[in-house]
Amino acid sequence: MTRVATAFVGCKVSQADGEQALAALAAAGLRPVRARDGADMVVVHTCCVTAEAERKSRRLVRRVAGDGKRVIVTGCAAALRPEQFDGPGVEVVARPDWAAVAAASPADGSPPQDAARTPAARTRFVLKVQDGCSGRCSYCVVRLVRGRPRSSGRPSFQLQQLSEASSNIHRKTSPLEAAGGGIFARANPRPSAQNAASA
């Protein structure tokens, strides 16, 4: 069975995307592992919020590909400038269909795996509640690569994520963090001078 791991550069949304990818690939019959060294295939979620983030993304992709593994590159930097990741063993898929990715990997017919129960479980559970951003910041590319704000996934998928979050909290294995582009900036605007003075 193909063993798959994920790696990410960037924000909590990128981390949540990696967790979702691992769960989808596990459900499609691949074996999730937490350590990249033990994987046959690594999914790298990239970041483009700064030039340094893109540089780190390229370096991570080159390092993983240099180990001879199949590398699936996705995420913000892959959507913005996919050509920067061209190289042997590297597949750039800005909008991946994880079932198709799994189908292109050898499988042995084993039952679907549970990504939440792989070794070295996460220390924090990141629940992605929104994707995209409605901001118009001239210095930021998030709105260009992630689009307008929208709820994360279908209701059935959201219920599945909430169930996993509840299970993690109940077992006290990890605290819960919510992630979504731009939601906290709008939910917590800067205080006015009057409010700040009275605080």
C-alpha cells in the first residue's frame, strides 16, 4: 500500500488543507503516515503570502523530491505560479481531486484508513470553517488564489469535521483551533480611539 504524508508552509488554513488531504487519501485506500521519511508520496501545501514563503515552499518541495518520493504540490503558491515547482518527480495540482491522485498510486485492496488515528497524532486540531477572503488589500494575494469567502465544504463534510473535533477534545488529545481566511479580521475589528481609551 502506498504510504502518504503531508507537509505545509504557511498559515493554519494551509495546515487544515493538509489534514483534509490526508483524510481524503486515507479514505481512498492509501496509508497515512505522519513522518515524511516513511512515506512513498508526500503532499506539500505551499504558501505565497510573501516572497520568503514561496522560497520556503520551493525549498521544501526540492528537499522532498530529492529523497526520491512522489511529490504532489498544491496550495496557494502552486495556484499563483505553478511553474516555479517544475522538476523531476513533482506534480503540481492547484485544485486536486484526491480520489484521482489516489487512483494513480498503487493500492493493495486494504480497507480505508483513519487519518486521525495515525502514529504521532497532531498536537492541535485545526477546524477549517471558511475559505477565501473578501479583503482588498493591495499587498496580499490570498484573495487572488483562494477567491471570495465561502463556507468550507458541504454540510455532510462539515459535520464529519465537527465530529472529529469533538472526538479529539473529548479524548483531550488536542485543543481546537478554527481557521479561515479573513474571518477574524472582520469579527474583531480594530478598536476605535474612544474604545481604546476607555479600555
